Amino acid sequence: MTETSTAPETGARSARRRIVVVGGVAGGMSFAARARRLDETAEIVVLERGAHVSFANCGLPYHVGGEIPDADRLLVQTPESLRAALALDVRTGHDVTGLDTERRVVTATTADGVVELPYDALVLSPGARAVRPRIDGLDSARVRTLRTVDDARTLRERVQGGARRAVVLGAGFIGVEAAEALAAAGLEVTLVELGPHVLPPLEDEVAHPVTQELRRLGVTVRTGVAAEAVETGADEDVVVLGDGTRVPADVVVLSVGVRPDTEVFEAAGIDCERGAIVVDEHGRTSAQDVWAVGDAVVQADAVTGLRRPVALAGPANRAGRLVADDVVRPGGARPLPAPLGTAIVRVGELTAATTGANRAALTAAGLAFRTLHLHPNQHAGYFPGASQVHLVLHVRPDDGLLLGAQAVGRDGVDKRIDVLATALRAGMSVEDLIDLDLAYSPPYGQAKDAVNLAGMVGSNVLDGTLRLWYAQDVDAVLAGALVLDVRTPQEVATGHLPGALHIPHTELRGRLDEVRAAAAGRPVRVLCASGVRSAIAHRVLAQAGLDSASLSGGTLTLRAVLGDRADELLVTPAAAAA
Ligand SMILES: Cc1cc2nc3c(=O)[nH]c(=O)nc-3n(C[C@H](O)[C@H](O)[C@H](O)COP(=O)(O)OP(=O)(O)OC[C@H]3O[C@@H](n4cnc5c(N)ncnc54)[C@H](O)[C@@H]3O)c2cc1C
Ligand SMILES: NC(=O)c1ccc[n+]([C@@H]2O[C@H](COP(=O)([O-])OP(=O)(O)OC[C@H]3O[C@@H](n4cnc5c(N)ncnc54)[C@H](O)[C@@H]3O)[C@@H](O)[C@H]2O)c1
């Protein structure tokens, strides 16, 4: 079909209100389903470039690794099931290649030619596409992105076809999930990340345990370096890294980020910011009767107020629903919430999760913050299976408003981050966390849950009862303060800061003169393993008139912040003897 020979049933302006949706997955299909439930009379046409609609993008890595063995399980709906249940006109293989907002017509290119569709309302949910950096050799057949069901099927086929070595370029969410999946399937995996650590949105404190877990799974983690070329060979490709390392690969996953898939709409005059469509609080674009949702749009961040794209399924699905309300019931729709960017990822036996702003975002926005670190158990310590949830919280110094939180651990991370995401959305302060009435019995939590404890620590910090020092400042502390290590001798032997004075916290009250003499007028910076005993010691020292502060998160956080440098800096008896 050509534009001029457009079939009348698609080209003519319909007597019914016609709503056209571009993109038939998370945001687009949530929109279409809700629009139908609100309006039985409208004609709703969904145009999807690919072969599938309503597929589970988020499940793709788990097919690659074989955890979801049947790729058809990822096809949540089909055009037929959507027609039957919701009377949606879903057209796959329709690539929207033009938009005329004056005439209110979209142009789609199909295998059979070009069609024009007039619309009364147009909803854009085209998502994002994989970034393809300028690297020689990316057109090799062994290089694949992971964005579609076909990508996942192809990668699975390579795994089942005997691929032994994989290189994953980019250790963002997709890269880390792909690396985990490929390692679980038995491949030798090298994960290459340009940034200083895997999962750049996570703080060092949370990313370091993830790196260790990836290594435990057998993944070689290379950070601070990018691929410069992929050399294609008959039997294998070789990925050449910036430092000259050559890594052979039977399969290469390209996951170095995404960019909004909006060229067509930007060219049509829709306001965009760095490629992302700018929308108002109801998802309306700069063009009359055109809305947009999902990975393709930019919204003001809930914490920093700075505009940024958020490429996550939950916000896309929920925005699709809210935009349907605005399209079908104008004036009555609730506004789109500002994104918090709550995200979670499994890596082997660990879970890492984040909500709200991280240190980099707060710094970029010029917002003051204090950081808290805690390592409480996810459930009663005496109950079998207790393990630590490593928590990082950022709070506003003057009133304790929650700004962001992250966590990593074996169990209970999802619950704590979801509680904290709810608290952030509710505009709570860290002190409000003390009062949260959370479910408790020994297999599930503690009478003072990890989140309650975060509130208590935060409250102490805000009112000055607890003064903290941070692992990031360790070099300055070593240069200008007395480090007082209040752990047991056995713990100290596992590694201690050079020059530290060791007095177990239980002996401190009787040995204050020793501390005073060793400090010789310098501040005293206390530490223990997690920050609990050093907080007790800090109270003793402060009330004895010493300038004291407790290491936030203790040596657990110190080791995570130092990363591989911990082995250089921390002194062990073996190292001291050598
Ligand atoms: C491998 C993977 C794992 C993920 N895991 C998670 C997760 O665990 N948690 C999470 O929150 N998020 C996850 N995401 C992100 C999540 O899938 C996206 O944020 C979400 O799908 C965005 O919804 P969307 O509607 O904006 O775009 P999409 O769901 O990507 O849908 C856009 C659709 O529009 C189509 N399209 C684009 N342009 C056109 C055009 N011009 N004409 C016609 N059709 C077009 C595309 O083909 C695509 O099918 C994952 C993504 C991937 C790829
Ligand atoms: N569990 C989840 O929540 C989940 C899972 C998968 C995807 N997602 C969403 O999908 C989006 C896309 O995921 P993604 O992983 O493609 O993007 P991403 O932006 O999360 O990660 C891309 C990574 O590639 C790195 N990088 C960039 N250029 C590089 C280069 N030349 N060499 C090596 N590394 C390079 C970046 O520093 C970054 O860490 C994410 O933003 C995320 O929101 C979420």
C-alpha cells in the first residue's frame, strides 16, 4: 500500500472517536486497556513496529539463562486475545514513520506498504532503543542487544548451541541481569563497565557487594574501561578493551544504555529535551491531542525536581492508565506522580534496590544531605536464616526529610525498599520511620524493624546525640585524628586501620585516660563493625568531653566504599609481620 492508495477503512476519518496508540507494550497497552474499560464506543488502534505486543521485557534475561525455559511465556497477550477481551485493533509490523499534527494523521510503514491513519487522540509510548556506540565490529552476528523476545530467543539459542564465552558491554540493569543469566547457564562471562562500578545508580556501598557476588558467580568484572572494537573471526569474536585487553567471545551482549525512540515525533515538532518528549502533569505533549508516556518521556524527579527520563516498567504502566483517564475523562484525571525511580535487581543470592535520589543526583541538584548506614538483620537474629540488610539512607539535614534509600542483602531487601519508597512518596521524615507500625514475628522481622532502626539512627543524628564520620573521609581521618577501634581483638585481627588504638567498647569507660593520651588533642574517630558499638562508645567519649564521632556503617561500610583498596589499606597480623 502506498500513501496515495491507503485503504479507506484505515485512511478515512472514522465516525467514532479514533484513538491511535504508538507502541504496544508497557505504557501503550496499559493505556489502551484502560481506555477501552472507560469507553466502549471509541475505536482504539494500537500500532506496533515489532512482531509482538504486550510482552514481558522484564522477563527477557530469565529466558536467556533458561529460568523461563519457554519464550512463549513472555507473550502476555496477543493481538487476538486483546481483540477478544478488549476490542482493541492491534496491528503489529506497523512502524510509525511520520506524524502530521496539523492534519492529525500518523503514517505507518508496513510490509505491504505505507498507510495513513487519522486520529482524534494520539498516545505515544514508543519506549527506548539500545544505544549503539561507535565501536568497530558491532555489526558482527555474535553481537546482540537484549530488548525484544527475538533477542532473548537468539541469545538462548546461542547458549544452547554451545556458546562458552560471553562478553557483556555495560553493567547497567540489563547488563547485570544478562551477565547473571549467562553465568548461571554455565558461560564464562566478562562484564565490561565504563563507570567506576557496576550499576552506576547504586552507591559504592551497595554496588561493591554486587560486584563481589558477580565474582562469586564466576563473572569477570572489568570497570573503568570500555570496548574499543569487536574483531570478527570465523570461530570467535574478540572484544578489544580500551586498556588493550583482548577478550574472546562466542556471544556479545550490547547493553550500554538506552535513548528515547522519538526521532519521528521530534521531527514532527513535538517538544523534546535531549531526545525525550516533554510532557505536562497529565502526559500531554506540546501538540494538541497528543499524549506520551513511558521510557520516551522526561519528567521532573520527585526529589531533585530535575527533569530526567525514567526507564522503568512500573511508572510506564501506571502512566498509561492515568493518561487514559485524561484522554477519556478530561478534567477528572489524577496527575502523573513525579518519579522516584524505585528499582530492584537480583544478582545471584543478593538483591539490590534503590528508591529516590542517590548521592550523585543530590549533589548535582545542589541539595544538602546527611547519609546513614545500617546493617540490621532482616529478621530476629536468633531465628534461623538471619542475614543482614545493608541500608543506605539520604536525609535532609534540617528536617530529616527522606531523600533516597538503597539496600543490598540476601533477604528482606524488597520489603525495606518498598516501605521506604512509600515513606518517600508520603513525604515522611526519617523520624517518622520510627513510628511505622510494621508486621513482626521472628521469621519476618524484628520488634524494631530495620526501617524503624533507620528512623532511630536518623533521629539521633539530627538532634546531635550521634555524630558520624564517613568512610569516604578515611584518608583525612587517618591524617588528622586518632582512630579508636572498639571491636574485639578477634575482629581487629581481620583487618584494622593503620595506627588505630584498640579498646573493646566494654572496656572503654575504664580506659578513657588512655584515649585522651593517645589523642593528644586530636579528634577521636571511633569505629566498630557496623556502627552500633561505636555509637555507644561515641556517647561515652562525648560525655567525657572528647571530640568524637562514630564511623557510619562501621567496617562493613568502610570495606564496601574502599572496594579492592580495602586489602591494601587495612592491616592484618600477616601483613604487619611481612
Ligand atoms: C531486558 C529488559 C529488562 C527489563 N527489566 C525491567 C525490570 O525488571 N523492572 C523495570 O521496572 N523495568 C524493566 N525494564 C524496563 C521496562 O521494560 C521499560 O521501562 C518499559 O517497558 C517501558 O515501557 P514503554 O511503553 O515506554 O516502552 P516499551 O515497553 O519498550 O514499548 C515500546 C514499544 O513501542 C514500539 N515502537 C517504538 N517506536 C515505534 C514506532 N515508531 N512505531 C511503532 N511502534 C514503535 C517498540 O517496538 C516497542 O515494542 C526492562 C527492559 C528490558 C529491555
Ligand atoms: N531490574 C530493573 O529494574 C531493570 C532491569 C533491566 C532494565 N531496566 C531499565 O532499563 C533501562 C535500560 O537498561 P540498560 O542496562 O541498557 O541501561 P543503563 O543505563 O542502566 O546501563 C548502561 C550501562 O552501560 C555503561 N556504559 C555506557 N557506555 C559504555 C561503554 N562504551 N562501555 C561499557 N559500558 C558502558 C553505563 O555506564 C551504564 O552502566 C535502565 O535504565 C533501567 O531503568 C531496569
